[in-house]
Amino acid sequence: MKNFVEELKWRGMIQDIMPGTEEKLMEGPQAAYVGIDPTADSLHIGHLVSVMILKHFQACGHKPFALVGGATGMIGDPSMKSAERNLLDEQTLNHNVESIKSQLARFLDFSSDAPNKAELVNNYDWMKDYSFIGFIRDIGKHITVNYMMAKDSVKKRLSSESREGMSFTEFSYQLMQGYDFLWLYQNKGCVLQLGGSDQWGNITTGSELIRRILGKEAYALTCPLIKKADGSKFGKTEQGNIWLSAEYTSPYAFYQFWLNVSDEDAEKYIKIFTMLPKEQIEEAIELHKQDAGQRCLQKLLAKEVTIMVHGQQEYDKAVDASNILFGKATQQQLQALDEKTFLAVFDGVPQFSLPMDKLSTNILDLLAVDTQVFPSKGECRKMIQSNGLGINKEKFTDIAATLGSQYLINGKYVLVQKGKKNYYILRFEKSL
């Protein structure tokens, strides 16, 4: 067995660890869990740190449990939140749980015959029939209000300027999460809870419940909250979260996110978000320092994470798509892009909508009269004659020519390139 704690230490993935945790894990295979509330039907890269910790836990020979909080998701965790979350209905939560299950299967082995294969559990299964009276008698009496009020997640909300304060619903969250740990300890043998550092208060409430009710020791380990080198929030862009679902963040945009991180962040992220061994990472960091302009560290990081989340085929497509915008590419490669990737590659590029019959219009009229790619036909003519016009990444040299359906990408788009850097998209619509 590999030493799980040592593995996380060199990767910079430990914030807090309860005394005795490392020694307990070295006794032999143990079980641990990470909790994820299904507030959306996809994980985003903010979840990825906890998921990677579970992945390392399994790789070190231990048994991981992924807890999807169908019950706690109905309550809302106050940690790191300035206001109470909207509560989700049961149907939405069930949909979210199923979606997250399929995403977790990309990271953890749920299906093999290995004794440490991962298991997915839903706390709704053990909370749905627990009566309120039963819960506050059996569980609530063991944890004092003073103890709960001392937690940072509670103190910050109560001391904030928000007039709303904290509802009893949210206040009870840490007790429900604490009971999850107790239930998993009793029924699944989980001796350790893993999570982000914002969860330390909730996690230790669980270990305290186990100590008070069962007289047993349970353990806790948290990872630091990841920030960018400039101190800004990790995983957020102008468009919002970077999601693991291709439906919300295209594999191309996902790949580009990792490709564009700073040198300092790439050095940190490659340890946290990949399974690459220490020697290979150190070698890659050294190689990068010799010629940072090649961005070899970012390329390796983007490759590893994109393949892990989306698979080899989507990674290859993302690389091809990047080459289309930033390198040499052919019309054939361009037309091989699916519509979502094509639009992601050329996000922000000016678009012009035209009826389909305009495909047969002379190129000068099309680009200078029907659209505003050029201010005049004379300027368009000069650009074509000087080999400065590209249609779908290929030179267009005939001022008397028209476009045809063979130029359409995904049956509707034509990419126009004016000079080296100015792109335009013509979108041809079928007449109603």
C-alpha cells in the first residue's frame, strides 16, 4: 500500500488533518468518504479537488465512498455562503444525483471485483424515514448548541451584515452531515471523512458524534481551497463555472481553461489535478522553466485533465480545434468540428445571418453589401487580389466567384478571415 497522506503532502493537498489519521491508514485498507451536494446536474472543477482526493485514496489501496447528498441537498450548506440557497424539489434533486453518479464513474472504479471498489451512497436513503422527533432525540441531544455555534461556518453567517441571519434549516445542516458520518461509520465502516477546508467544522461534528455515541475514534482530512496565483477564485471565468459536463462547458473550452493558466498555477495544478507521478511532474516543471514560452507544463496539464474528464477522442478534437484558431489548419479539419466546438472556438467573433439563397451571391456583394465584413467592394477586391482573404482557412482568390453549399460547416456556417487576425462567421439560414 502507498502512504496516502505522504502522497497528498507532496502534492500540496492537505490543509487540516486530525491526529492519528496517518497512523490509522497505515494499519491496512480503510474506508473513507467525500460528500457532494447535488445542487446542479453536473460537477464543476471546484468539486474536482475532493474527487481527486478520493481517486488517490483508491489508488493507495483504500475503499472510497462518494456520498451524494439527496437529503442534505434539500437543506443547503451555509459554509462559505453569504445568503441562504434556494431549496430544490425532490424531482430536480433525483435528476442531479443520477447525473453526478455517471460523472464520478470517470474518476473512480465502481465496477471491478476489487475489494476496494468505490461505492456511491445517497443520504436520502437513510434520512427519508427518520422522523423529526426521532432525529432530535437520538442525535440532537448529543451535540450542544454552544458546540454548533462555535463553528466558523455558523459564526461568519451570524456576524455578517446580512439581515436575514441563518434559518434553523441551515443551522441544522452540520448535524445532518454529522449523522451521515455516524451512519457510514456504523454501516459501511467509514473511519475517515475527506473534503475541502470549508467543511472542517461539519466533518469534526461527525467525528464528535461518533466519539460521544459510540465511544469510537473517527478521523478527518481536508484539502485547501484552491485559488489562482493572483488570489482570485479558481474555476470561475467571465462565463461562470467550468463544468465537467460537455453540455455546459465544451471539451474545447475546458481544454482552453487549463491551457491558459499562469506558469505559477500550472506548477501547482499539475500536482493536484493529475495522477502523474512525482518524478514526471518534477521533470516537466524543469523542462518548462528552460523555455516557458513553449507552455509545455500547461499543455501536459490540459492533456491529462481533459482526457480524464472527457476522454482521448474529445481531447484530440480540442487540440485540433486549438490548431484551427492558433495554427495552420485545413478546410477539412474545420468542417470536421461539431457545431458546439466550432462556436466555442470562434466565441465572440462577429456573426452575420443570411438567407440560404445568398450563397450564390458574388463574393464582393456578399462581403461588402449583404454583410459588413468590408466597408466597400473596392476594399474587398484589393484584399482578394493581394491574397488576404480566407474562406474556411483557405485562400480565396477569385473576385468573380460565389460560394456554394460545399463551403458550409455543419450545414450553415462559413468562416471568413480578413488578413491574419480578423474573423467573421456567416450563418446561412433556410428560408421559412
